[in-house]
Amino acid sequence: MKEPQNTVSRAPVSRLRANVARAVDALADERGAATAEYAVATMAAVGFAGLLVLILRGDEVRGILTDLVRNALSVG
């Protein structure tokens, strides 16, 4: 009678280890991270600038700024 084989083939295990190692290396790779951070910071700055434009378009703010400039430029 033939004995059942309880051995596990090493090929699939080593292939799995290689795939896991490649995945870990890919996740640890930070190339392009600085570019992504700059993009996020740029988008935040653009959003903030847009908000400032909306606020400064208001008549009340425009009047306050105009008075501030007039007072600063007036002599005496």
C-alpha cells in the first residue's frame, strides 16, 4: 500500500515569500511621496486663496480696506 505524503512542496512557499517581499518593498517605497505632499499643499493654498478672494470681494471688507489705505496714505 502506498503511504500518504504529508510533505508540502517548497516551490509555492518560496514563491509566496518572494511575492510578499516584493509587496512589502513596494509599500515601503517612498519615491514620489514628496511630490504628492507638494500637490496636497498646493491644493490647500489654492483653496485658501479662493476663500480669501471670496471674503475680500464683500463690500464691507472692501470698505474697511479702503479706509485703512486712505488713513495710511493721508498726511497729518
